[in-house]
Amino acid sequence: MGFYNDRIAPHIVSAACGLPITARQRKKLVPRARGRVLEIGMGSGHNLRFYDPDKVEMLWGLEPGETMRRLAAPRVKKLAFDIEFLDLPGEQIPLDDKSADTVVTTFSLCTIPNPIAALEGMRRVLKPGGELLFLEHGADSDPNVHRWQHRLEPLWKTLFGGCHLTRPIPELIEVAGFEVCELVAETIPEASSPRIPAAMKVAAFEYLGVARYTESTQPA
């Protein structure tokens, strides 16, 4: 599966993450980023056009995939602020403590092997009072859809670069020491019709929100 995961899956994932449905959600969240920004799992750079250059001082783009970084290159050239690629996985953020004003993660926590370790790293590098902006798909609130998520997850992970369908995103964020301050958890409108079979909704439940870290939210 090495060739597939390195050369084929990134193009499939990039295409799926670039759909207009997803762009609509990104536009709601990414412009809130400010200051020195760390994006986790930057992928092929679908968020880049939504950053507000008047708010962003610079961007660290953490992305371990060589193919993804190559796909992002044309989008990087259009930026009006500095960007630095970090060629490491989400669990290994090579930044100093309290060095980022904003952390952005979109459709990345589903794939990172150890999401708690990655989130704890995000908390470590985020300044107290800074914001974690997240947009992720995950465990569906509909029990029928959730059952299908469990059934299809093994195949899904194989096809889509290790992507999980059943992760409870807000709970993971809180376990890592954040306070979820804003949250919209819902099925995307395009998949909300009861006439659509549950098996076709397994990646349609999304969590869009903001979490903050202060000294008072740090785990004991």
C-alpha cells in the first residue's frame, strides 16, 4: 500500500477536500485566524485562499506528505504573507511553547494516528487565550449512521489514507485540555435528506467550532 498511500491517495483526498461543499465550511472558519498561525495537516492548501492577509502575520504549514506539499505549491505562491512548511506529523510539532496565536485544523484529526498527542502539542504551542479553529468530520449523532460508520471504517481507512469515521471530535479536544467555546455539529445540508441511505452519510457529519486554552483549562 506504500505506492497507493504516497502517490494515489493524496490526489483522492485532495479532490474530496476541495469540493464546493467543503469550501463553504472553510470560509466560515479560516478567516478568523490571526497573528502567527499554525495549520495542522495543511494538505494541498485548500485553506490558503481563506486566510485574511490583514490578520495573519505568518503561517506554519505542518504537512508530512511530500505529494501534498507539492500539490500545495501553486497555492502557496499566491499568498501575501510568509509561510514555512513543517515536514513532520501532527504529533511532532517543532515549535516553541506558546509561539502561535491561532491553530487551525481542518479534516486532519480524522487521520492523525494519535489525535490526543497531536492536540496536546497544539495546546503546548498555543499562547494562553489563543484559539484552536477546527472543522472536522466525525462520529454521527444518528445511531443508524453511526453503525454504518463502524462497519465501513476499516475499508475507509484503507482507501483514504488512514481517515477515521467515528472519532468524537469535541470530546478529544476537551480531553487534550481545551475548552470548546463555539460548536456547530450537524450533517451537511446536501446529505440531510431522510431519503439518502445511512450508508451514504458516513462522512457527512461535521464539527465546526472554536476552542480556547487558558491556564485554568489545563488538565491536572
